[in-house]
Amino acid sequence: MLLYGVCSVDYVNINGLPNSKLIDSAFWTLAYEWKFYLIFPLLIVFARGIWAWLVLIVSAVAVYRYSANHVEWYFVYSALTASIHYKLPSIRKLFSGNFGSVIVIASL
């Protein structure tokens, strides 16, 4: 929990250097990566059957309710995409061809 709290800092000046985000612009991702890696083993336990959808729904509600800047939605969307890809082979087949490429490009 201590590591979770420490990694919740959005931005810290590195070595007291003001505006160090100009040098290390990827530092902000560490907070989200550590949270994800700490929670990932728990997600693996519940990744089968109806539990996967339950974890996805609870995660979406938690992000909606408690997230300050909603960057965590990227993790929720990727989990939803992976669940649909592996659990619904008909959808996977539909989106694996040219149609899927057009949908991806259009969604950008």
C-alpha cells in the first residue's frame, strides 16, 4: 500500500530541478504502471468466466468514480477488448480482416 501511495504522485521535480518534465516526459506513466502491476496478480485470479466481466465492471465504476484524470480508462478499454477478442470468436473473426482495419482507423 505504501508503494501504491508513493506511485500516486502525478509529477515530482527530479533532483529538485524545476520543469524536469521537459527532460523526462514519460515519468508520469510510472504511477499508472505500478498500480497496474500491483493489481495485475489479483486480476489474473478472477480472469475466468463471469468473474472477468465482474472485475471489468467494478474497474470501470472505480475509474469513473475515483479517477482524477481518467487515464485509467485506457486499461479498462484494453481489458474489454481482450475479453471480447478471446471470449467471442465470431467477433474476433469479423474484426480480423479489412473491416477491422477500417474500424480501427475510423476510431482514431
